[in-house]
Amino acid sequence: MNAVFAAPPSGLVPPVFYGAIGSYRKDAASVSLWVYDPIDRTDEYWPDDLFDEGVTFYFTPSYSTKLAGRPTTISLTGIYTTKSGVDFSMLSENYQDALEPSTKEGSYSVGFQFSHLLHVDPANSRKGWGVHLKGAVSDGNPNYVQNSIIAGLGGTGLFKGRELDSFGLGYFYYDLSDDLQDELTPVGDRLGDEQGPRCTTASP
């Protein structure tokens, strides 16, 4: 019920994009590579300017194992785009001089993800409930998301006989770009970071 938990924003992955995804899995390890146009194409079904503003690379290696006899997955993520974005450090200067916003080319984000099931469904070893952790750091300019961390406890089958019920308890903290916050402060209240808890339940 919250985009941060359903599709955590990174500042570099648009909601709708065009590109290609390749993946390879061998035993407990897997790797995937995305190459895509960095522009949000939500309202463009047949764009004719693909990759005109750059290209984004998204690389993710993952490893599945067991800790204390329960399924555990560890993943790393690296994202880099050649697309130019607004240079947040120059916002106030450009505004005072009535100039077009300065731009800064390229942006990156590096992250990790950890999931560990504390309870495994006897009928399906891939289902259960457990702890989940996701964090990332970026350049913070021109990426508006500088750092982020999301932690949660959730899954399915909390009670015996209710294996299809799902639940979730989570907390997120998004550290927004320091450059953006510093530049906007003189014209108003300081733009704050985003954080908050979340609780969800669902029954079939």
C-alpha cells in the first residue's frame, strides 16, 4: 500500500521504460543486466527518441543460501546513467540570474538487499515470513535520492491454518539530496527527509 515498499524509488529507474533485460542463473547464484532508456515513458507508447538523452545500466548479482537452515538471499545493485539532470548545487544562483537550470551529466546508485525467512511454509520452501533489509547510496546530485534504507518483517502464514494470509511491518528512511535541501532552504523551510512506518495485512 506504499510505493516505497512495493517499488522503492532509486531516482534512476522510471516507472515505465524501454530497454532489454538479460539474466543468467547457475545453482545458487544469478546475475542480471538491464540496459534501458532513462526517460519515463508512461504516456508514450511509441516513442521515436529512444536513448536520445542517454542510457542507463542496471547490474544485479544475487546469491541464495541458508542461514540456520532457512532460505536467505543476498543481492547487490549497481546503477549508472549517462543522462544529464539538474545540478542542484546551482539552483539558487540560476534562479537569481534568471538562467536556465544548470545540468550535471551522469548519476549512480549502489545498493544491497538481504532477505531471511524466519518461518518456512512446510508445503512450499519458497514461502514463509521473515526479515528484509534494503539500502542504497548515490551521488545525491543530480539524483534526488542520496541515501535510503528500508527494513521490514513480513510474508505469509503467520499462524497455522492461515498459510495464505499475508502481513508486513516496515520502516523506511529516505535521505534526500543535501545539495537540493541546501539550495531550497533560502526560499523557504528546509526540505525534510522522508521516513515512516508501515503496517499491512491481507486475507484471501
